[in-house]
Amino acid sequence: MRIAISGHSGCGNTTATTNVGKALQLKIVNYTFRDLARDLSLNFEEIHKEASTNLIYDYLTDLTLIRNAISNENIVVGTRLAAWLMDAELRIWLHAPLETRATRINRRESEKESSYEQVLYKTLKRDEQNRKRYLRLYGLDIDDHSDFDVTINTEKLTADQVSSLIVAAAKWAKKSQLERTNLHLSRIQEIIAENLQLPIEAVQNPKFPIDVLEIYQKLKKIK
């Protein structure tokens, strides 16, 4: 079973991905800028700040996600672009009102001493920046959810309730043997390979040896 869970910050993606993976005994993948920062020995805040002008961070993150997704038949991937970066049998979009998401983000980042109003504005700006960035990267409109099988409003649901809905949908999808085609994946793979100066096999074959740090040190920046 291959499941993709996507959504904006504050919708509960990470928790849902973890819970669903454990419930269905799937490999859990949630590779983000934080993980990339660790692999590149860089500061996360530095990557996050530079991502809008240096596209190499997105390409390296998505390269890693695509290779992970290809190499596993039983996997749940939980990132903002998960549904576009893999061939999934079930595609889930989680959403919640901006105010709800800002409240959740403010709660978990309370140690940073930001006010709710500051977090609300920051979340709104992040949404706008992400949409523009993904359009620039791959020509994808993250606000277009027509390719998704299930959309869940997480505003008034607990994490367990959200996970239970996804598990139920996954069981239905497996029983129904849905045939799902990702119309974007081949194009995205070609874009990543071209910009990272890699053979297409490096993006399409997880056994092809690559070194993310080596690629970064070679290119440093992609505009």
C-alpha cells in the first residue's frame, strides 16, 4: 500500500503520517528541510530563509523523497508535495482554516515567544510563498486538489480521528484496487535531474548511487 498525505503547515500532516504508518505497518517517510539541513550540516533556519531564492534545497529534498517512495511498495509519505512526487494508491489532502493552523503552530512554537498575530501573518505569507515557489519549481498549483482521493478538514477532529479516517480510506482503496496515475511525476523527475545535473536514472532508480552532500557542494545554488 502506497499512501501520500499532503497539506499546509498546521494541518497535522506529520502526526497523521506517523499514526497511519504504525496502524498499517508501512514505512514512514517525512523528509523535510530539517532533515536536509542535518544531511548537509547546515542550519535549518538558514535553509528556510534561502529557499525562496535558492531552489537547490527543494530539488535535493524532493530527489530524496522520490527515491524513497520508489524503493518501497508499502509506504506512507507525508510532505506538502507528497501526492505529486510519487505513484500513490491513495492521495490524502489535509486542510484546516488559516486561524486554526496558526493557533496550532503558535502552540507548538510557544518557546519562540511569538504572538498569535505574528504567527498568523507568518503562516499566511508562508502559504503564499510556497504556492509561488512550487509554481516556479514544477508548474504545480498546490491549491489545486483535483488529483486527490480524499480531503479531510482537520479543524474539529482529533489526531486519532484523522488517522482513523485515513486508515479506513486506505483499506477501501486496497480492496477496490484503484489504478492511479501520477501525470506530473515524469516531468518533475526530468526537471530535478536537469537542474541537479544528474542522469535521469539517478531520480528514477533508487539503486543508482548518489551523495546529496556532494551534489550540494558542487552546485551550491540554483536560481
